[in-house]
Amino acid sequence: MKVIVGLRNPERRYDGTRHNVGGEVVEAVAERWGFRLRRGPRRVAASVAQGSIGGVDVILALPRVAMNVSGPPVASILRYYGASTDDLLVTHDDIDLPFGRLRLHYGRGSGGHNGVRSIVATIGSRDFYRLKIGIGRPPGRMDPAAFVLQRFGKDERPEIDRLISDAADVIEQYLVDPESAVQAAGGRRPQDPR
């Protein structure tokens, strides 16, 4: 079984923001495969969907807590479903990755992402996959915290929608062959770079 968690802030006011793109990827996978994300079991503070993709049992999850405290819900998902950290893939935004790029890594640090930092601290391991979605750096001297909470611009949205679809493709490939998925993610180039 594989557990795929999309990091996001659950309040509606954050819908469409740069910080929530990891959650949008999991929603795209759910939609593509006809999964319905529903409130998880009582001990799991996440919306979850369970099914099979390409013959692999999969749990899709969106924590229902602020992104910076994603660790406890992720730990509860792993416990509840009897999955190990090796079975975990977390999708999230990455400010240090150029806009429109993807990276799939295993066993790396948080890269300064507070949601990932919370997961590492709570589960006590960095031994899981991370699919990083490049949102680029803020312009000029803009505060990075303010930047990630902005919505994508109208000129950026078409590229982000393609990026989300490509990220869903990478997740499907990861389920079959993680190493080739790492290469596929690394080869993704934006069609309309900023």
C-alpha cells in the first residue's frame, strides 16, 4: 500500500494559493481515478480516499489542519492504515524550485518547508518520497510567507494546471517504478517559463 499526502491549508481562503498546490495534485489524482476524498476515520485528521491505481493499493490524503502542523495527521494515517514511511509520498510546493519544475526525492531534509519539517519531526524519519512542485521565488524583496499565500496569476494558472497534471502522471509512474518517476519529474520543463 502507498500513502500519498498533499500538503495544503484547508481553509477555503487558501484555495488556489501557491502553498496549496500540493493538495491540488492529490485532488487531481483523485479526480482522474474516480476516488472521492471524504472525512477520514475519527483518529485521522484528514480527508482520505482509498482505492487501487494500476494494481497498487493507494491511500490519498489531505490533512485537515494548518500545513505547518501536518506531522500528526500524517503519522496517524500511517498508523491507522499500517503503512511505513517507505510507503509515503508527500506532495508540496517548493519556493526554491523554479516555477513550473518538478522534483521527486527520497530521504531528504525539509528544505525549509514547515509542513515537511513537521512530518519529519513527528514520524522521526526522513525516509519517504517528496514530490516538490516549483512555485519559484518571490519577486524583489517580497516576504516569502506572503508570496506563498498568494493565488497564482492569470498568466501563471494555465502552466500550473499543466504542472498539476504532469505531477499526477509522475505519481502514477511512482506507483509502478519510483526510480523512473524520479527521472520523469526531473525532466519536466515549463512550457511558459517566467
